[in-house]
Amino acid sequence: MSFRNCSAHAHARENASLARATMRLSALCCLAATATAATAATATATDQYYGEDTWVVVVGASRYFANYRHAGNALAVRKAARRFGVPRDRILVLLAEDPTLDARNPMRGEVYLHANQKFTDNLAVDDDGSYADVDYANEEVTPELVRNLLTGRYDSSTPKSKRLDSNEHSNIFVYFTGHGGDEFLKFHDADELSAKELALTFAEMRAKRRFKRCILVVDTCQAGSLFKYLDNSTSGILAMASAKLGENAYASPADATTGVALADRFTEQAIRWLSSTGSEPGATWGHFVHQMTRARTGSTLEVYDKAWGSALDWRSAPIRAFLGDPPGEEHSLTFAEL
């Protein structure tokens, strides 16, 4: 073979190698572009669930030290929201009775969620050492106050720190705990918030553009009955109940130190999950519902999504879209073991 032929063959091999390398590089670039586009699309889809800000309203409707668990439930949800990054001034807490400084509390100044074990996470104190804010307490916590707070009907004397200053771009998480029955939630064993009043309240909120989307969670006996009248006028709401109509919600076992139950089983399980797997970035409300089984809570979780009214699947909604602030915010608190 002549030198010229050898040289031609060498050039041909080099060209073929270069072509193969170019093809591999092009394929890698396409894969990278596809992955980037997919990631961007996923991020964009996830971002659609977030509001411009997040507000949390927590209501413990029960009076008397024997109902310590309802205050414990409420304060645990409040602390979870703080650890997810919701600022103090966007969390409103209403307690019909606060056991923190009650003379019957053997650990005055402290409230805990888990019974008969070492007490390590005081719900009455944030991780930065500051005491938890209770915005409305004792006799002032009434169904009327709840309706006025949610709908924005305030006296001129109501300070800004006690107002729900949300708007049509805000996500809201609302949590109720207490004693309930068929279509009502009891306050102080003397008054009731009815299912019709609840629906009218959220319809007024929607008409006033008080939220973008809202998740409502109720932990009471027969809690699902409170959602009976939610409809298209309350679009944007996902409601979850700890027990369906005709079914009890159950307290956790009593604590030997305090002599009362410290939490209800539904909320205690919810906080356990939120403080572990639920605190991970990819956690969704679909995952939450999957975890809240009857075997764990003793009752049947009921989800009412007819008023959600969105093409977005609520099951894919991030936990942090309703119990945290939008991405990009910086927060000092982190989850500890609850």
C-alpha cells in the first residue's frame, strides 16, 4: 500500500472517530437539555401551588384543663408552621384555654405533645427561645371571632398583629381542633360553629379575595360533617377531616405526669410525619393523606376536594406551599425531633 493510501485511510479513521465523538457529544447535550427542561418544567409546575405569602390560622376551641390535648394539638401545628418557615407575624393562634401557665399543669410554662416519655420539645417556646404567641385566648375565642377574623371584619382598635392580612395571592392553612358532632364544632362547651356558618365564612373569604388557595384541616369527632356545604362558591379549598360523619376521633393515651391526654391521635401522627418525611422538599399533601391511615389514627381521614376547583392536582401540592413560605425565603428555624 502506498504512503498516499495509508494517509487517506488514517484521515478516514480520524474523520470517523471525530464524527462518532460529535454524535456522542450531541446526544449528551440533548440529554442534558431534556433533563434541564424536565427539571424546569417540574419546578414551574410546583411553583404554581405557591402563593406570594402564606398565612396560618390555628384554633383550639375547647375549655378546661381536661382538654389540654386540644391546646397541645394547636400549639404543635403552630410550631410546625414556624419550623417550615412561616414568620411569627403570619401565624394567628386562638386558644379557648391555654394550659401553659395553668396551676394544674405540673410543668408550668411548658406544653408537650407526646405522653409518657422524656419531654424534650416544649411547644410553648420556639426554637429561638421566644415564647409562642397566642393572639386570642379564653372567653374571647368564639365562633363569631373566628368568622370575623377569617373574613377581615375588625374593629378599628384591632392591632395589625392580630389581623389576617391575606389577599388573592396568599395561601392559607386553617386548622381547627376541639369537640365536634354532626355539622358543628363546639366552643367552650357553650357555643357552636355550624357547617353552614363555616361554608358561608369561606364563601365570603373567596368573594373578598382573601386567598389564592386554602387547606382546611379539622380534628374533631365527625369532623367530615363540617364540610357538607362547601361548594363552588368556596373554590380553591381542600378540606381534610380526622373522622368521617358518625365516627369518633380519638385522644392519645393519657400522660402519667399531667394526668390527661396531651394530644389527639390524628394530630400527633400528623406532626410525627411532618417533622420527619414530611419536612423533605418533595413531600406533598398526597403523601400526607397516604400516611394518615386508620391503623395509625383510629379514625378515617376524609378528604373533601370538590371545592378545590383547580386543574392542578392537590395530591401534588407541596406541604411547604401551605405550611411554609414561598421558595427563596430564608428562615432561621429548623425541624427538631417532635
